[in-house]
Amino acid sequence: MFLSQKTKSYITVLDIGTSKICGLMAHIGADGNPEGIGVGHAPAKGIKAGVVVDLEKATEDGIRLNEIAILGT
């Protein structure tokens, strides 16, 4: 699979657990191969016993994970 230079495709993998969420982000290169651009983990504050109990907090967890994975902060 070859993509044009103007097209950008990404893959995000999430592991959502009771105590933390982990993520991996990759960019799909022009040759079709993934190139890792970030990994990270953050506490899961909106999840209890594997169930989303506070959607707003769970969303904030995902945003925080994105910042950690991309920016390393």
C-alpha cells in the first residue's frame, strides 16, 4: 500500500484497564510501514472495575495519554 505524500494516516492502540490506560501511536509512512511516534500511560480516573463510570474523566484520561505519548510530558 503506497500513500501520497499529502495523505497522513495514523494508528492508535489503546489498552484501557481499571488502574491505567496505555497507548501506542504510529504514523503510516509512504511505504505503508508504521513508524512509532509515541507511547505512554496515564492513570485511569474515570474507570472502575473495567467499566467507564465517569465519561468526562475517562475522556480527560485519553487526552492526557495523547499528550504524554506525543509530547513525552
